[in-house]
Amino acid sequence: MNDNDKQQGPDNGGSNPWMKNLLIWVGIFLALAVFVTIFNGPAQPAATSTIAYSAFLDKVEAGNVRDVNVAGEVISGTLKDGSKFRTYAMVQDPELTPSLRKNGVVITAKPEDGPPIWQYLLMQSLPFLLMLGLAFFILRQMQKNSGSGAMGFGKSRAKMLTQREGKVTFDDVAGIDEAREELQEIVEFLKDPTKFARLGGKIPKGALLVGSPGTGKTLLARAIAGEAGVPFFTISGSDFVEMFVGVGASRVRDMFEQAKKSAPCIVFIDEIDAVGRHRGAGLGNGNDEREQTLNQLLVEMDGFEANEGIIIIAATNRPDVLDPALLRPGRFDRRVTVPLPDIEGRVKIIEVHMKKVPIAPDVDARTIARGTPGMSGADLANLVNEAALMAARLGKRLVAMAQFETAKDRVIMGTEWKSLVMTDDEKRMTAYHEAGHALVRIHEPASDPIHKATIIPRGGALGMVVSLPERDSYSYHRDKMYADLATVMGGRVAEQLIFGYDKVSSGASGDIKQATKLARAMVMQWGMSDKLGPLQYEEQQGETFLGYSQTQRHNMSNETALMIDSEIRALVDGGLARATEVLTKHIDQLHLIAGALLEYETLTGDEIKRLASGQDIGRIDSDMKGPSVPAGGTSIPKTRRPKGPFGSPAPQGA
């Protein structure tokens, strides 16, 4: 018998659970029918009719009655035509017997037969039996839904996934090659445990997957089980914790008992930080339910040997809050980091998800990957899905690059505000604001290339300039930081140059926040201040009272604090001065870019470069008749954006 047969065996017995439920309900209805029948008494023959006592007397006087049986107040009998009758005498009639004798009626005085003893006992016990059966049925359903056991509390809620529920292999996992290779030997051990035992090697009992949300930790664990062809138990850390004391520990014990019966297997605990937090860091007295559950988990992980074939794989994005006893060798021996994918990884992930979507020939996965730095595997899957949905709404048969670009804008920048009402003055200021960002970025060699600039309101911004890095960056250089400071301040400077000091808007609030954050990091974390030197003046704290982490300054003198604030101010002012120099020198280019944004609303990076060099942008808008914006044209055409009933200006984004 192979592993698949073992996994499919338990399902054969419960192939028709709806039939069992149907039989139970049929039995309940039959019991109720019997109960009603018994209480209504034995059914009378269909021919027996109940008549009034006066009518009975008239029939006796007329000689139509053959025989009667007197049982107290109930009188029953047979008429001469053979029909049965029944009547009730409310008071004892002394003239009844003489009248019956006179008319030749046969008289008997036999009491009516009552129900048999078994029927009497059943009638007395049936209500209790029905209530007991109904309670048993309800408890049975509760146990089935909550994992069996006494009320289902102490049983594990781990679900076993079989190959029929979707087999996942390493071919479905892309972009995390290093993590996949590190877990490859676990697959080899599950396939052939004796390979390692011959040389005295012990496979790790547990592996901890650490990574940001959406990086594919759960998918990677399922791929290990799929490659090895073994059962895969999955449970969340929150499923162990219950309001009843001791339930979590009982569920841990039951989970390992189930795993041992299905060994070799993989037990995957998602979000283990919900149950594995550092002991003593909670609000209780150190003996709460969560800590009892953690203690039981530690004991159970020590209680089985590697040769039993149980591999514990856990996932978390908060490894800093886990208890040290959980991470020591012998429990979670191996810690595997699942990072955000780089550009090559993103290309592979996008290609994996594109296999399920009909793709047009113009789609380039590498171009999409270049424009999605920092996205996780889940984000990229959502991007492909958004593009497919958009193509379906447009009635397309294939998903083209245009749909991917629109989907990327929606994921990164937010949904387009089609109903936002903006005046011409607000649109003009937004266009110059974004043109200022774009122009400074063009003239800063260390800055990232521009992907597009738009004044279409999206998300919380009236417009934005999106850059497209040539490659993934894992460290920042000083020249790029200076360039970014100048670029961020370019929008504010453009407003002041064009509209004057008194007309500067609040649209640069996000830019100011971004510039201040970057300058503070340069001074306090990265040691890029000549006056303060290469020292770190702030640090990342651990878990606080409410479970949050925060950044705080070291203890320092007032003079040092003032110097830090002064250096931060100097860096931001430097960026402001650099942006002012660039925009003042190239004021004609600023007018060109702003005018084109007002006409076309969205410009690509190449079009902005052509405008800055005095060339025609080389396109004809499908909504406009006539050629594209000529060099030097800065007129404000009428807007083509639809109007809506509400909306107020939001801060312009960078």
C-alpha cells in the first residue's frame, strides 16, 4: 500500500455523510409520529360514528339498536343495519336499562381495553428518550465541527491536506531559490530516512521559516510535502489558544498523536508567534493559558526522535518575539529566511502566474518585474489577477501589456478618482508640482530613471511621478540620497517659482515628511553627518508593553539633540537649494513638461526626456485631433476628465 492509499483510506468510510444525517432525521420524525399516535389513543375504526345521546335514545325506541356495551359513561354498540356507533352519557340514566330490555337490545357491561403495558411504558419514557437523542445528535454535530473529543475542546484542529486537494511542488515555488535549496534535504530525508541514518546524521526536527507576509512561507511548506509525497498537517498558532485553561496543551498533545499515526509527515504551524511568544512578557502572572500551551509544545518537540519521521515547520514574520527555548537546537534546529524576491525572482514568479492566464505577445515579464521592486509573491499574484480581470471587463481575449500597466498603477498608486472635481487652477498647480519632481529627477544623475508622470488622481494623491530602478538596490549611497532629497523638494520649489510665495499649497506635505525621514536616517542611523560623525543616535527597541516596537533616541545631551536637529535641517535645506537651482536654470523645460501633463495627463519617462531636450514627444492622443504638443507649447487645453459630485484637493504625491 502506497502513501496515497493510506491517505485516501479514511475517506472511504465517510463518503456519504449526508445519507447518515438523512437517516437520523427520518428516525426522529418517525419517533415523533409514534409519540403523537400513542397520545391520541388507539385509532377508532373508520365505520364507528359518534352520535348524540338523545339520538341514541330515539334509535332504541325505534328498535334500530342490536346490542350495546356500557362502560361507565361510554356507550358503544351496533345498529341493526350493522353500523357501529358510540355515545356518551353525562349522567346515569335509570330508565336506560328498562328501555333497552323492552326493545330487545343485547346489553353487556365490559370496560374498554386500555393500551398494553409496553405501550404504556413507551408512552411514559418516549419524551425523555426523544430529548436524550436530540441532545446526543447536537453534541455529535458539534464534535464533528470542532475536531471531535469531549465537546471538541481538547482535540487538535490541525487539518490534513492530501494530494487530491491540490499537489504543490517546487515547480510552483519561484523566486526563493536559496530557501528552497536549504529545505531540499528535508525532502530527501522524508523519501529515504535510511540515507542519513547510515552515516549517523540526524535530520532537523524543525525548521522555522522567517519572512515578510506574502513571501510564500506556507506555499514552500506545502511544496516540501508535495515533493516528498507525505501527509501535510496545517494549523495556525491561534488555534491552540482557547479561553478554557488547559485546552491549548491538550490540543498540542493530540496534534502530535495524530502526526505519529501518519508518520512520516509534515506538521506546519502558521503564525507560531501567536503561541510561542517570549514567556514572562505578557500581562498575566506568567502562568496563563498561552504559556501553558507553549510549555506543552516544548515538551512534545523533545518527546519524539528524528527517526519517527515527523518534521515540524513553522512560519512567522516576528522572530524577535519568540521564546529562546523554542529556537534552541533540538527543537527548531534550522532557521530559513524567506526574503522578498529580487528582480530575477520576480520574473520567475510572474511567469509562474502567467501560465494560468492567456498572455498577449507584447507582454514582457522582465519589464513588469523592473517596475515592481519590493513586491512579494502574493503582491505579484494579485497584480496578474488584476490585469486578467481588467482584460475581461474590456472584453479582451488576451491580457496585454496595457492591462498590466494599468493594474500596476492600481496596485501601487491606488484606484483612479474618476469622480474627483478639480478646478483649472488646481490642475495647473498639480501639473507644475509633478513637473518639478520630474525635471529635478532628470537632471540628477544618481536618481532612478522616470517610469511615468501623471496628474490623474489616484489613491490619496492628485498626481505622482513614478521611478523605475534599473536594478534592485540593497544599499543607498550618499549621492543618491542627496539626489532624492532634491527630487522630493522639487514639487514645492516649482509651486513657489511659478505661483509665488503666497500661493504655495499644502500639496507638498507628503514630500516634506519623506525628506525629513530620509535626512533623519542619514544623521541618526547611517552616520552621514560630518559634524556628528559615524555614530548611531537611535535604535530599534524590542517588544513594548502592548506588543509594538518603536524607535527612540539614545540618552543624549541637549547640545547633541540640537546639533542633530540642525544637521537634519541642513540636509533638507540642501535638497531645497539644489531643486531651486535646477528648476530656475531649466524653467523653460518646466513649462513644457507641465503643459504636456495638462494636455495628456500622463507622460512616460522617454516622453519627458524628449520634452526636456526640446523634441516633440512623438504621439497623437487618441482623444484629441491634431499633432502632439510642440516644443514651447504651454497652453492649457480644456480638461477631458469626467466630473463628479464630490471631492476636494488631496496632497500631491512625489
